[in-house]
Amino acid sequence: MKRRILLAGLCLCCMLQAMGTEKNPGITYNGVIYHFNSDNTAIISVDNQKYSGDPHVVIPSTITINYPATHTQTYNVTEMAMYAFKENKRIQSVVLPEGLKVTSYECFISCENLKSITFPNSLIGIGHRSFAECKSLMDIYLQWHDGPADRINGDKLHNVPSSCRIHIPKGTERLFGWNPQDHTCKWEGFAIVPNAYEFTYLDTNDSTMGNITTSLINPYSWWWPQEEMTELLYARTRVRLRANPSYGYHFVKWVDEHDRSLSTDNLYEFMVSGDVPPIRAHFAANPYLVALSADDNGTIIKQDSSDEGTIYWYNYKTEAKVEAAANIGYHFVKWTNTKGGDSISADNPYTFVVTGDTHLKAHFELDSCRIQLSAGEHGGIKSGGGVYPFYSKVTIEAVPDSGYHFVKWSDTRNDNLSADNPYTFVADGDRNIQAHFGIDNYRVSAFADANGGIKSGGGNYKPGTEARVEAEAAAHYHFVKWTDKNGDSLSADNPFRFIVTMDTVVRAHFADNYYRVSLSAGENGAIRAGEGLYLHDTRVLAEAAADTGYHFVMWTTAGGDSISALNPYAFAVKGDIAFQAHFAANSYHVTWSAGENGRIKSGNGTAKSGGGVYAYNTKVTTEAAADVNYHFVKWVNGRGDSLSADNPYTFAVKGEMAVQARFAVGSSYRVSLSAAEHGSIKSGDRTYVYNTKAEVEAAADTRYHFVKWTNAAGDSVSGENPYTFVVKEATALRAHFAVNRYRVTLSAKNGMITSGGGTYEYEAVAEAEAEAYYGYRLLKWTDAKGDSLSADNPFVFLVEGDADMRAVFMPRSYRLTVSAGEHGDVAPAGDTGLYEEYMKVHAVADDGYHFARWTDARGDSVSARNPYEFQLVRNTELTAVFEGGSRELVMVTASATGGGRALGGGEYEYGNWVTLIAIADPQYYFTGWTQDGVPVSKEADYVFTLTRGGSNSYRAGFEKYMTGSSLPLPDGEARAYYADRVLRLANLGGHIISVSTADGRQVLQFKADGAEYQCPVTLPAGVYILNAASGKGRYVTKFVVW
């Protein structure tokens, strides 16, 4: 009663004070208006009836106001004016501050949208009709840790919905009058929501020893049903735990997380009044009796010197070892159980696992043993079987059938005993012995198909000996191979040697000989037709063509013997043939003469004319001599056309010719020019008037270049060409040349160049060879323009200039075979694809079944994803496996922006782990996963648990690397792949390489020393991430090891 009078006084005081303060202007703080008192307290103003701020109002415990001109002041919010938020339609929830002691009269009356109110622990009184007519109020949160005693009375919550719920702090249930026997628990007529407490886990010391069953007695099942154990239990719920030991074990006690004993009762009950710590049931093995006895002809061997009697105790599932000793003249036979007399074991000592009370008896017999004999096929037993005293000698003998011989004796395990026959041994126990026999000889039959015969080798052979068969081909045929009676290939050797183990049939096969016709041409001609490979007796037409100015003479053998003067020449091929075509030059009449004031040099004298007959292309030299006070000018032909100013004048005879020397008055000097190999004189070889300028020029042959001029003594004169100088005297100059060198540049994509690049001389032979990366094959070689050159590998060619060639590879084609197990179907049923091409398969289960997994050709599990998308890297067989029962499956969608691919989408159950994988294309990098545009992960392998609610659509983002700052670069695309236990890298020379598993565990780190680097390493199957880093940038890729 005193507390209620105090509360009424506080309310009246608050009302009077609030009425007095309404005259002061208010200050708005976070949308709520306050009035401040001189004692540094704040009152929530009545002016808040028109509050229009955040519908979820949180009133602070203190308010700090900055008075710029003077100071900063903090006020404690302790009071609320009457009608403070009366009839406000904006507010949906209110949290009152700690420090507020009472709410005022009708402070929230008729707030029709108010759904939630939170009372602080400091609140000791609620004003009359404070929350009356709040018809949407559904939740009241009481932060009253010391209970509700006398905090409220009267009609404070008039016309609030009866469905409004009360929420109380954990552990205060008793203070609010909670009684587990009642079906309801209310405060001020409203139902209290029971608190849920954490129940960590139940466990056993060994799951094989027993298990735990649980049951709940929930007094609120009418309101909040709970019949099974979960991680959260409602307050005042009674939990009943029962320990169930497995066979051979018994319950010991219940303990907590610190192994402190809770109870030794098998049925353990407790009431939930707070968080429940971990509880563990302890079990222990049962002890069992092992009792031993022996019949009159032996004894039980004690297990150690301290043992007394023949009774022992063993815990359940422990190993026991028992042993018996026979009396002299007797031997141990077996153990039986003493109850039923059933045989248990013939082992002595006998070791077994104890699973219950065991009673064993040892039995003995008088020493003797039985020798039982049997014979395999093709023979019989002559003597030796029967019963013998222990340690006596036994002789056994077998007899083979006709055409067979004895091989060996063996025991029941087929272990060899002896090859002796008869065989003598000491009887030391019962034995089952078998005799084995073998055939004396095997037949080897050798046959030959047409165009050959058998030279030697057929006949009879003893088993295990070597047979040698040899075939001989008919004329113009050759041996190919041996096959067996089924036509399967045996060997290409001839003769063929093998070990005879059975009757054998072999057949020799032959094929036609091909002969090579090789044709060559001597100088001044070429082969037009006839070279090649021909079958025996084929008619061939050989034809040669003479160069201009020459004619065909005859064909000769490689030894020079004349064959024929016919061209073309027809003949029949009888073997390898080599013919050579010979040619001769045509002959022409050449004359020369001198004009006035000169003569033609002839021998040691001169003449006015001369001439002769010369073969085609013969070089002829003629020289003119000028009379005194005259000099030579030039040579002209019969028509007067100028031929040359050279003197002497050398020319090649190409046909009928007439040349004449012309002269002029004056002194002159001869400039004589000559050329070394691989070039010629272009101009300047003639007579010059004294002190005039001469310009001489040389021309290099194709693929050669000019080097220098030297004088008659061989000294260097000039490296210029043309070379200009003043003629002071007769001058002799010689031009020198050198061969050009050419660069062969080789490149490849999806493979590597193994040899062939470099610098070569003209017409040198180069051999280019490339090696394909795994999953690719060489298609062709192309030139710099992309034109095809060859499909050979290695590619052999003559270097005739700078060459830029590229090895072009294409992905290999692989087969995908897809099938369905029972109770479902798949799509597609099969396909073909190129190396690393992405393939997608989908399985559909029949009604009443669900898809379980994909398996490979060996039956090993591959993936549980459906649909399943993967890269095709070999011929692949997949089978969809279905299991009984339907499942609630949800489709998770994984998509990607340009520059990459997203894997992992498919059907999943709620609660299962989902793994989404993002794979960037070359020159792109992964930026992150989004869900409906909201970023959710930066990890390329995004792992999460599928929960209910929200979208299941995810998208992987990719962006392109900036050229010049990061790899891969356009002209040197980086690449990494794993095949044949080798990690192969391209264009990553100088990079630090780090290889990690998909879960981040580093397995490899090294530096790549070259552009084409190979690292031998054995990696287990799985997904790996490779990082390459250097000053040039960073390259990241993913590869799969199968």
C-alpha cells in the first residue's frame, strides 16, 4: 500500500511539473521535443503529439546540448509530460530510456499504429491509461530483471488487443509467477512468451558402447509445441534422458563438460531454468567369464606362473588366448564348447574375441595321421595313401597316363611339395596331397599365305622349350608378320622365336615389294617425269629435258653404263633402278675482226680477223691492239650495235656471232675488272683516257652481297659499290662477295617449339619441330601471312630468306557418354567436344526417387551437382545414380558477366553446402559474387549453406586486366596446365609461382626460370589455384588434376 501511495504521489508530482514546464519553449532532439529543468533533467514534451520523424522511436537516457557561446550540457531523461504522444499516428514502436521512472497520464493513448513498446528496468510506475486504445499493440518488452512487483495497476492498457504478447528477461520466469503445471502464464491478462535456452549437445564417451534417447515434457505445448530436442529449449521444460548401452556394455554415469558427475541413474531428469551445459553419458565394457577344461589325455596351460585354476575374466571385445598341452603319445585335436559339445577351433593356441561367458574344452587323440592322395588329369596314384604313426616315414608314388609325365606334388593350398616320384617324407600330421602331370610334347603348326612359304620351324616340342619358325617370301614379295589361329598379330620378327606352352598355330603373311626408280640429270638439263615407287613389272616412262642451247644424249646407269638414247625411255621395273640423263652443248660459228687503226691479237702476233666453232655457252676471249697514237674504243656486232668497251672482251657463245673492234685517236689506260665467286662485274671494265674518272660496279648473285674491291696484289682498295676513282694508269680491280644469312623465327600457340629457330646460311636445311600441349594436336605450319606451309612435324625445308613461321594447333576431340541408372533419365545421352570445352549434363529422377550423384566408368563418385557442368579433357563416361525417396530440391542459379564462367549452379536441399566456382577467361580477373546485385563474396570459390528465404540467383563478375600493368599480355599469353605428372608453364619466365589447393593450403612454390618451364610434380586429384607474380604484374589461373 505504501508503494502504491508513493507511485500516486510521483505521478501527481510529474503531472504538475510537466504542466508547469509546458510554458517553456522545447528543444527538438532526433525529432522528439524535450523541456529541460534546472537540475539537468529532461522532460518529454506534450508537443510530440504531432511527431512525424522515424516511426521507430528510441528515446535516449541522456541528451547532450552544445551551447556555442558558453558550454555543453548533458541532461538525464527522467520524466514524460501528460498526453506526450497522444493520438500520434506515425509511431510504430517505442523504446523508453533507462532512468525513466514513470509514464504520464494518457501519454500514448490512441496511438493506433503503435505495435511495440519497451519498458526499462528503472520504470516503477505506469500512468493511468498510458496505452489505452492502442489497438495495434502486439508486443510489450519488459526489461524488469527484478520482476513486476507493484509496477502497474489500474486501467493502463485499456482496449489493447488480447493477443498482445509479453516478453520478459531470461531467468525471471519465477518472478513473473511462472508455474510449469499451469497451461497459461500471464501478466496483466496478457500471455507471456516463454524464453528459449541454449542446449549445447548430448554425447557419449564412445558411440559404439551405447546411445541416448530423449523426451520432453513441455507444459506449453498448447502455445509453443516442442516435442524433440533442439539447440534451444523453453524455460521450465522437463528433459528426460535415457542411456541405452549396447550389447556387452553397461551404463556408468552422466557427467558435465568438466567430467563432474551429475547422476548415476540411467534415467536422468532435470528442469530447464537456464542455458543447459553439455551432458555426456559414460559407458563401460562388461566383464565375461572364460572357463577352460581338458579331457583325460592333456592339460590346460596356465597363462602365467601366477595363474591358479582355469577360470579367467575378460572385458567385452578383448582378445583371449588359450592353450592346451597333450600328454605323451597324444596330440591336440580341437576345442569344443562344454555346453553343446560343438567344435569351436582346431588351433592351438587358440585366440578369440570375448563377447560373452565362454566355456571351452580341449580334446586329444592318440598320435597317428592320415595321408590322403589324389591325382590330377592324365595320371593316377600307385601307392602311399593311408594312416601312419606320427613321425614315421611315408613313400608315395604316382603313375602318368601314356603321352604324359609326372610334374609335381602339391598340398591343399596348391603349394609345391616336391618334384620327386616316388616322394618320401615324415608324417607329422594329416595331409591331402595331389599329383600333377604334363603332356610330353606340343605341336607347332606353321602355315604361309600366298606369295611365300615356311622355311623351317613346324613340329613337336617339349613344354617350356623354344620354337623357331621362319618364313620365306616369293620373288618380289616381302614378309610382313605372324598371326595366330584367330588372326591376331604375334610378331613381325622373321625368324620368330617363342616358348612352347601349348599346341600352337602360326601363319606367315606377305606383301608386294615396291621398287624405287631414281632419276637424275647431269649438267645442262633436268628430269621431267618417271621418278617414284612402283610395283614389280610396272611399265615406267622416263623423260628428261635439256636446257636452252643443249640437247639430250643418253641414259646411263649409276655406274656410267649406257642404257638408251631414247627420250622418253620406256622400261619395266624389276628392282630398284637409278638412271642418269646426259646432255651436250650445241655448236656455233664465231668470227672477230678489227676496224681501221688496229688489229686483233692472235698468239704472239696480230691479225685483222679470226674466228672458230664453239659449243653453246662456251666462254671466248678476244683482244684488240690499237695502232700507235690510237686507242681501243669498243666492240660492235655485225649490225654495228655496241657490245662492250672491255678489252680483252670475254663473252659466252649463245649462237652464231661476228664481233669487230673499233679504235680512236689518243692515249688511254685499261681498267681491268674481275669478280670472285658468287657475283659478277656490272660495268666499268674498259679503256679510259688519262686523268678521267672511272666508275666501276659489281653485282652479287642472288642470296649474296658485295664485300670489297682489292687490287692485283690482293690489298683492299674500297668497300664502296659503285666505286669511283681517277684513272692515272692501267688498273686491275677484283670484286669480292659473301653469302647472306637469314633468320628463321618460330612461334606457337597451345604448344611449344622444341627446335629449329635460329640463323642459317642460304639454302641450308632447317628442321622445325613443335610439341602440342595436352589436349591439342598439330594442325599445320603457316607463314607470316597465315598461308599453309606443311602439316609435317618435324617440318624440313630449305632456307632461302628470312622466315617467320607459326605452329598452329587445334584442340583434340573427346567423346562424352552419358547414361542413367535405374529410376531416372539423363540429357543429353552423349556428345563430342573439343579439349577444355564446357559440357553440361542433367539428370531427371522418376517419381518417388531422387538424383544422388554422377559416377565415372570405374564407378567412382564424380559430383553430386545436377545439372553438372565441367570441362571435357578426355573421353568421359558418366552415369546418373538415383536413390529412393523424394527430396525438396531448390534450384540455385549461377551466371557470369563477360570475361569468365560460373560453375556450381544446380539443385540443392535446404541446409546443404553450396560451392560456386568462378573461372576467369585469359586477360580477365574475378571481381566478386553478387546476389540480386548485392555483393556477397570476394572468394572465387564461394561456399555457403542454403537457407530458406531470399533469392537463390548468384552472378560472378569479371573485369579485363589493364595492358602493360598485368598479365596476360597480347603478344605473350601466359598459360599453365598439368599433364603426365608435369606442371607446364608458358610465358611466365622470372615469375614466382605459388600453387594452392581450393581451400587455400599451399602445396608448391618455386621460380620459373624460362619462358617454357616444366616442373615435374605429382599432385593428388582436385582443383588448384596458381598465382604468378613478378615486377611485370600478376597472373592467376585455376587448373584441375584428374
